[in-house]
Amino acid sequence: RTSLITGSSDGFIEVWDEDSKYTDLRMDLDYQKKDELMCHYADDDTKSNTSATPSILAMTVNSDGTMLASGDSNGSINIWNLQKGTCLRAFDKVHGGAITCLDFSRDGEESSRILSSSQDGTCREFGLRTRRMLKEFQGHTSFVNSCHYVVSDKLMVVTSSADGTVKVWDGRSAELLRVLDPVSTSGPSVVVSLSREGVSTSGKNIHTVLHLHTPVNSMIVIPRGPKAYLVTCNGALLRTFTNDVSLAKGEKNVSSEDFVAGAVSPTNKWFYAITDGGMCICFDLNNGRVQKMIRDFGVESTGGKSNIEITSLIHHPHEGVLGAYSSSTSLKRGLFTVWK
């Protein structure tokens, strides 16, 4: 059974029913039936309403689907039992900025560690049994937007940042292995440094990294720009995906738009990229060619409202279904739209 889990600016986390096409909550979960939703409170002790409720900004589910991790705008992380809705672990304000991404370790049925990235410029690992920080991956010069475990012949951690770089770390020692900058470099390699001093000259915010199972140890790096890059963790550039579609606005042709979000199909055959103008471009991952464009994707996903923009994209784990997050540029609210 596949559920949709959403977190919102009011701190609540809700689990939606697939049978209703994700329009109704799952009422087979006793805590939702009793209207006792999972929630991040402004004050964990009193659950008072005297201070601002933190927004849910990042979530992930462990490999067997029993636990959910959620991170908020206050830098706090909660670990939940999804079936019961109970909080198993609470890491209160463990970052100095908002949580941007979370990833469970893949060390058996019961994950023992959680990886987090933050707007404070760091990535940190916490032990679920020890209830303390185990490692810190420090070296980015701006917000860290994503963090992921990569398991190959050795455990690695991959982070991306608004400083324009992707950094690959030793997952055991937290040693920096290499710095990747696909925007500023040219040629078959995107490695710019093997030291902590490697910085990007492009200034492009790398907002999304999508890890693939095929090719092995590869990922799609998406900066704020008209190109995305398929690279390996060793720094080899395999393919470039380019939005070279010029759009006519009025009587003028404007340059291609920047990518702001992306998702990959479970088969690793299709790569979907969203532009800041609201167009969805579907690329064939095998050859990099554009297979389809949905020009009104943004208009349909935001209800045609000009002050709402798409901020993230997800793909169903088994079916050809996309979910688009959009948020208001002026208010703490937005929309979630399902596409098939």
C-alpha cells in the first residue's frame, strides 16, 4: 500500500489514502481517526500557541516504511512510528537553521542513523539509539540543500549547496573526498578540488540532487540554470540535460528558463525537470533527449495563480504519477497537485 505523506507550514503531518486518489486521510490509522495528527509544536513542553509554529520542510521514510523523519524551520528533527503516530525520538534545535533534507541510513530493517542538512551550512549525522550527534560534515560556505547516503564499496555521504558545489564525503570518517562543480568545469570530469578549499565560480545554487540506481553510484545534479548534469560520485560527467527551448512572450523571444525542481522515475528511464516559468520537460535518461513537454504544468499545478510557484517535485515509487509542490511567494500556504 502506497501512501502520500505531507507536511505543512502549520507543523502538521498527514498521511493520505491511495484509494481516494489522495483526497482523503487514511482512517485505518487510529491516530488520524481520532484527529491526533503528528505535529511539530512551537513549544514541545507546553504545546502552547504563544509562539510561531515551525513549518515542516523535510521528510523521509526508512527502507521498510515503519519510521518517518521530519525536520522543521526551527532546526528540529522528529522520528515517528508511522503506524502508531507516536514520536520515537526528538532532536530539538540540533541545527542553527532550518532543516532542508533528511536521509535514513540503510543498515538493516531498523535504521540506526539519520542524516540531516540545514541552512546553517552543515550536514550532521545523529544516532537513533545514542540520541546524539555522531558526525558533522562541515565545509560548505552557504545553505546545504540536500544530503544522502551512498552505499558502494565504501559508505559515502553526498551534499549539495547554494555555494554551487556538490561534496562527496567518507561516511565513516567525515573526511572530504572530492568537490564537484559541473557548472563551472568542462570536459569529462567535474572534480574541481580534493581539498576543503574547493569553491564554485559559477555562483549557481544547486538545489536538487537525484540519486540513481542505474548507472551505479550516479546522480543528477540540478543547479538554478537551464542545464542539469548526470555525474558519478567519482566526478565523471556522463550526460547533460539542456532546456534549449526559447519561449515567445509577447513579441519577444526570451532565453530558456531555469530548472527549479526535478524528479526521476523509479525505473531510472525518465527525468522530469520543472522550469521557473512552469514548464515540465521529460528527458530520456539514456540519451538526454526531450521526450515530452507540458507547457501548462505550472498553471495547472498552481491553480493559475501568479503569486504561487512550484518548489518541489516527487515521483510515485511504483506508478507513473507525479506530485508537484507549490507555495505562495507572500503567504505561508500552497498547493499539492497530483499528475498522472
